[in-house]
Amino acid sequence: MTILHLSRRGSRVYLETADRFSATELNSATTDARGYWQLGSANDFESLVAIGDKDTKGTESTEAIFEVFGGGVKTNRDAWAYNMNSAALSENMRRTIDFYNDQVSRWLRTKPSSNVDDFVTYDERKISWSRDLKQDLERGRFAEFSSSKVRKSVYRPFTTSNLFLDRVMNEEVYLIPSMFPTPLTEAENRGLALTIDPQIEFSAQVVACIPCIHVGGRPSQVFPFYTYAEDGSNRRENITDWALEQFRVRYGDRSITKWDIFHYIYAVLHHPEYRQRYSANLRRELPRIPFVSATPGAKAQVEGVPNAALKRRSSTVTSSRSSTVTSSRSSTVTSSRSSMVTSSNDGASVGASVGASVEERPFSAASEQEDSRALAPVPSDLDVFHAFVSAGQRLAEIHVHYEQQPEYPLTKTEKAGEKLDYRVT
């Protein structure tokens, strides 16, 4: 047993059961070339396709799926810059901006020799000072209120709020003005908000509007499908042509689109076996994406690809569980035992399921009834790829429009004789 593979509670239970150190089972572990611990069977992570490359992002030569990516909005003033009520948000920001601008005017009038930290007025009812905001004050930079800066934002998983988007009042906006520059872009653009942190489990949530930097509970990276000029013009697809060619050649289908790849990735990132196998990697680095395969025990074939990097990054996603597969392009793959896509962190499940997994065992395509006289046709790699695409597309639809989904039936139980009280203590 490797204790790093256990949950926090599981680790505590294991140690308490062992009682003393001499009774614990120890495993040896090695590090890779980057100094990361190699744990379990997930030592092929480096061979998978990079979702993004921090060293080459923003360049057309990057050999990764997304060309650019960046953090969500970091306000350092959430109490002022976020509010569920847009009118209350506007009133809060008007007061804060007026107070800040008065401080700027006073600074420019007096030109004090004192340190800015000693100059500003600290009043937690009116403003929250930060390093960047003080620097803007020293530069004589005024803030300006505009109702157009009140934007829809995903503050936490499945929690939509209103944000005041402004380069002065927000500590950092990063690349968000090129991802969701106008409300109109929210109707067509989607982004993958990924949270990678050693203290919490990896999470992925598709967003259709501006995400907070801590949308997943810790600083997150956003991978948009489109990027724009800051006025909303010059729309560009952010999935690279290099990545599109890799998928088309790998699956032998020139009709594969970049939206297919986007939804395929979302399905893979929610696959329970993918998350389990690469759990250690997903706490410290950006995800890498395998190519699913339906061939028993086979490695992905990449003949004819001019770039040798693809062959180095090839992988197989296989399964030993029973499943039923239809062979049409719009196929769905169902299984009574292995769910293709599990819930996101909120526990919302998805009706679609497939029989492909990341286990190193052959993919089996027996019927759900396991009737040897009525075996379903063995799926091709392309069938499984499109099953992932369909599941990822459905999952993204549910996550973006979560407020329109049917309410989960709950039974409310009240203690007899007690006053009804929903307060949580």
C-alpha cells in the first residue's frame, strides 16, 4: 500500500490501525527526471499529449492541444467585486471607486514624501488595499465605474455570481479579456477551468463566462476554445492545428473537428480511472491526454505522422469490463459496470457511460446480457473516440446549464417537536 494514494481519511485510518511505525508496510519509490515521485503504474504520464505547454504557450509552434491558457480573475477584493445582486454590486463598487479616487487626488495634490503604505487611509468598510492597487495610486491612475463592467462570473463550482471586471479594481485579470471580452462571447465560447493543487483533488469544470481565479477552490488555469481581441472581434480557435492533425491521423478520420477534441478532453478528464491512475500527476502538473483505443492490448498506431513527437506521446486507453457499442459515427457506448463519465466535484452524475478505461487490460465488447450468441460488434478506435466525444459534450451541456437540470429528489425529514431551523452550525 502507498499511503499517498489514499484519501486524507484513509491515510489517518491506516496509520491509526497500524498503531506504530514498525507495523506499517513500506514501499520504495523513485523519482523521474524532473524530480517528481513515480508512484504506482502511472509512469507513462510524460508520454501523453500535453494539454498546454507553459514554455511555448502563445506561439504557433507549440506542440500542445491549446495554444494559450491562463488564470481566472483575481480581485483581491471579492467582498466588493463580487455579488449575487448586480444592483448591490454596482452600489458597492461606486462607493469603493469614489473612495479610491479621492485617495489618488489627495496623493497627486500633496505629492507626499511618505511611503504609500503610510499615506493611504485604511477603512475596511470602504476598501481593501493591495500591492497593485497602491501602485496604481502612486501612478496617479484613476478608476472609472461603468455598468458594462458588471459581468457574469463563475465564482465557485456551479456558483454563478456577478463580477466587476476592471484592470484597476481587480488585482489581476490575466488573459480573461481575450477569452470572454464581451457578454456576446459567452454565448459561443467555452473554457476548461482546471484546478491543480497538492492539497485538494484535481477538478475540471467547463465554463461559459468569466471564471474566478479560485473557481475550483485553489488557483485554476483556464483553457478557452476561442480567443478574441478585447473588443470581441478577431475570433480565433485556440486548439492548435498541430493537435487537430494528431487526432485526425491517429483515428484515420479527416472529419474530426476541434470541438470534438474539446469535448473528448472533457470526458477523459472526468473518467474515474484516468483520475485514479494519474492522481499524483494531477496534483502537481497540467493534465496530459491519452488516445483511447478499442484494440485489445494494442498501442496507438501513428504511422504517417510527419512529427515524431506524436509517436512518443501515444497511449492506449483500454478496458476489461463488459460493454455494448454501436458502430455509427454518433455512437454511444454503454456499460452496466463502468461509467464513462462520473460526477464533477458536486456529485452530479451523467447518464452516458462507456466501457473504455485506463486500465492496462484488453477492451472487451460483450453485450450487456453477456449472451455469447448475440455479441455486439467489436468497436473501432474511432467508435470509442466518438463515444467519449458524445459523453463529454453531454457533460459540458449539463455543467454549463446546471440551473436548468431536473432537481434531484430529496426527502426532507424534520424532528418531531423541534422548531424548524435550516441554520447550519
